[in-house]
Amino acid sequence: MAGHSKWANIKHKKAIADAKKGKAMTRCIREITVAARSGGGDPDGNPRLRLAISKAREVNTPKDTIENAIKRGSGALTGESLDEIRYEGYGIGGAAVMVDCVTNNKVRTVADVRHAFAKNGGNMGTDGSVAFQFKHCGQFVFAPGTSEEKVMEVGLDAGAEDVTTNEDGSVELICPPAEFAAVKAALDAAGLKAEFAEVTMKPLSETVLAGDEGAKMQRLLDALEALDDVQEVYTTALVED
């Protein structure tokens, strides 16, 4: 793996997140609704809901909107029926891709996702075809130059599983999903600000793509990210500049 790749990809993911800010509130509201439906409306007993609320506040979602989303998810208010769906497939060079969606129209969503794959050189797979290539975890990535020793000292005490320094100098911390909030709070309190901090599906191995292949893969990922029903896109592709 090229030394700059990990950090370059994190920066690109941040750029995409910034570009999605116009849709961010809608995606947060949907995530709150499905989180409350799956785990109950009490954030103290529902880590997924607690994280969804935190993200919603970061994009300035009004308090009433958050509360109503919780009520819809827990059945206290009526609203549109939302379903969570995960699609799996392959991109350029056989790189694995997983697409998490929340939708009120499964027929529309699968058609949109299939079209994005087909138009950009990828193809849909069957359920479970690539999921085994990812690990569900909390992931924090710190800018090159961050002290691995300090991240390790704070993170491991708070429940982290592992801390490593990548070839490009960025520092990466992995933790169980349930420990994400506690680890984040501890890191924040210690003045350690991660450039990327999410509960995510981390690829267990990576497919490095450069040149035309890298550009094609990035177009596929961007096309999927742009779909209204898409919440998250995960891939084993590591696109080099």
C-alpha cells in the first residue's frame, strides 16, 4: 500500500461528507427513526440511537425534529414506513462494495443502486457475497504526526481494541461498536481530535486502484453516494491519487 493512500482516502471521504451536508439532516433523521425502531427510543439503552442523535446535532437538526423522529421510530407517532436494506456488489478490479440504504420504496432503491453499479463498471452481488470482507467496528483516524503513544494510552483505557500507525503517519484506533461513544468521549477529553470517527464497516483487506481504474472506481462510489436513499457506502478499494 502506498504510504499516502490511507490518509488521502480519509480526506476524500471527509470531502464527500462535506458535499452531502445538504442531505445530512435528512439522513440523520432517517437513521434516528430506524435506530429507535430497532433498539427502542431511550438513548441511554440504545447506543445506535445515541450516536444518531449526536450526528444529528452536529448538523444542527432542531430538537423537535429529533424528538419526532424518535417518536416515529418507537411507534408513538405515525409516519412513512422506512426499511433498512444492504446491497452488496463489486466495483473495478473486483473491489467489494456494500451500500446501506434507508428507503420508503424498495423497488425504486434497488433500481437506482443497480443502475449506478451498471453505469459505472460494477455489478450487484447476492446477499453475503462481500460482507465477510468487512469488520463492524468503531474507527478513528488521526492526522499524520499525532502521538500514537497518547492515542493508545487514552484509547485502550476507554475500551479500544487496537491502535496502529499507518505507513503515511496517520494513527488509527479500532474499538467495538458498543464502546464507540465512551472511546470518543475519552479522546475528546484528552484533546485528541480524530479527522474521521465513525461506527463503520472496515475492510479487512484492500484493493489498491490507481490511474484509470482508480478514477472509474471513484466515479462508481460517488454515484452511489449521490443517491437519496443511500446512507453509507463501504468498499475495499483504496483509490490512489
